Amino acid sequence: MGLAERQANAQLEMSELRQEMRQLTTRVDTLTDNVDRVLARSAILDDVLLELRDSHEQHQRNFEEHQRTTNAAL
């Protein structure tokens, strides 16, 4: 194999590597976007769960107070 052929093969390999790097970069960017979206949704769901828990606790207190006043009236 002559020098010119080795250089041509090296150029071809470099070209293929550049293409693979571009594809990998795209995949990493997509993965990063997906992770960012999942984390944002998780934060929103955490807030919703806290609000639901607070609401449930308030309803529970209201129910208990209603029971006390109903029992006292009876």
C-alpha cells in the first residue's frame, strides 16, 4: 500500500469519524433536552404533590372539626 493510498484511507476514516462525532453530538443534545424536560416535569409534579398533601390535610382538619361540632350539637 503506497503513501497516497494510506493518506486517502486516513482521509476517509477522518471523514467518517467527523460524521460519527456530529451524530453523537446530536444524540447527546437530544438526551440533554430530554433530561431537562423530565427534571422540569418532576419539579412540577413535586409541587403538585405538596399542594395535594396540604389540601388533604386541610380537608382532614375540616372534617374532624365538622365531626366535633356535629357531635357536640347532638
